[in-house]
Amino acid sequence: MIVCSYLVRMEPFTQHFLRLQGGHFDLADRMFHSIKEAWNSASRHNMADVKELIPEFFYLPDPAAVTAVAAARSGRGLAVGDARGRIFRWSAPDMSSAAGAKGGPADHWIRDDTAPFCTQCQVRFTALERRHHCRECGAVFCGRCTRYEAPVSRLRALRPVRVCQRCHDNIHGKKE
């Protein structure tokens, strides 16, 4: 996923992907500045750690990095070719059963700028009280309300990931 972000977030592709993201770059608390640190974090320490690049990095001129980008007809796949002739392919899981913040699989996360409070306990987010997204439903919670972990198969993560209590209980078959 990180490789995909680096390859496709460069002109002339940036404007296309900005359109897909509602015209906004991601917020600073999920961005990173070091390729090496981001790779180590996502590949070794925390498989669910997916971060964004700083916006200025999107515009770096590097014509040799990407030579071709193609989306699958289904809209759930992407292929990127580089100057060395390598082709990288990614596919997204089927999201047709997306249920949003109702305790089911999310097709997208709720935007940080639309959630000033925790969905569950209503604590206000600050620089010290950070936002966390449930990897299953996509809702925004404080750290206390997303202290649960559960395997989310559609993410293809090797380890359990951060989820809210409702999704944790749903995944493990507990009654509400």
C-alpha cells in the first residue's frame, strides 16, 4: 500500500487522485516524512499502520518513478508500471456489503475534519486526545474507545487491528 501511495501520488496523477479524495489531502496527524521509517513501521512493527505523505511530496518531479497507471474495469484494482519495467498490482476487497458506522465493514473512513468528538464517549479531540478510526466500521473514536483489537479479514492484515467495542463484539459473536 505504501509503495502504491508513493507511485501514484505524483503529477500528472495527483489531480486525478485528489478528485477521488474529495479534493483534500490527508490531515497532518496521519502523514509521515520518512520513507524508511514508514516502511519499517508498516512492514515490520505494525501491519495496520497506513499513513499518508506530506502534501509537498506529492508534487516532487520524478519522471522515472511511474511510467503507467491503469485501473481495473471493476474499479477495485490498480496496476502501476515503473521505469525498470516492473508492474505492481493491487486489488481491493469487495465492499458491496459496506455498512459504515453501524458496526459493519466500512467502504471508507469518516473524515477527521467532520468528527470533532469521539463517536462513543463524546470526548473532544485535541492535540493530546487523538482521533483513531475503527478499521472495521470506519467511525472515529478516542484511544480508550478503540482499545480493542480483532482480525479484520478484508484488510488482509497479518495481525489483529484496532477496532471499536461494537465491531469487536460483532467480530467475536458477542450480543449487544
